[in-house]
Amino acid sequence: MSAENTKYRGILTTEMIIGLTALSILTAGLALSLYGSSRFNRYQLVRQRCIAAAQAQLDSVRVTGEPISDEDFNRLWPGLVVSIEKSDGTGQWQGMDLVTVTTTGRGVRKEVKIKLSRYILRQPAEVEPD
């Protein structure tokens, strides 16, 4: 019987080493994929915040004629920068204003820049009664 035991000596140790190596490779692969997906999710979150901020600015200009105040904008979307440009419509869009809103935010390593535009009817000047 002692001859049989010497024949299989070290098999358990070899199996344990191979098993731990395979397990560590799987763990490292899982960690890398989770890190990549978390970076992507953070980028998408900044992108969605930029889109929401730009749409809110366009809606505010359409409804009130004025953009959201800087104080309110910074309170609602901290870390984002917004710029608004107005220009006259041309061609079939005459009589309307083209409002372009650009929002910029910082992702993990990339800068996210969203640019939305909308034609808005000009609000007639209010006439004061005599």
C-alpha cells in the first residue's frame, strides 16, 4: 500500500494550485469588467445630466422667454456649464428664433458636450394700454 501512496503524492497540491490560479484569473477578469462598466455608467450619467439641463433651458426659454437663472442652474446641475445662443431664423424659419444650448460636463476622463437647438416663436412686444 505504501507504493500506491507515493504514486499519488502531490496530486492534491497540484489540483489546489491549478484551482486557485483559475479562480484568481476569473476574479481579475470580473474586476476589470466591473471597472470598465462603472466608468461607462459614470460617463452616461454625466451625458444624461447634460441632456436634461439643455432641455430644461430650452423649455424655460420657450415658456418664459428667459433661461434658468445661474443660481438655480448651479443648484440643480452642479458641475455643469451652460451657454445659450440666439439667432434669427432663415428661410422657412423666418419670424422665429433659433436657440442653441450647449452644456458641458466632466466625465471620468472625457469631457461631455451636448448641443441642442430649437426654433422658438418670437414673443410679440407687449403694448402698454393708454
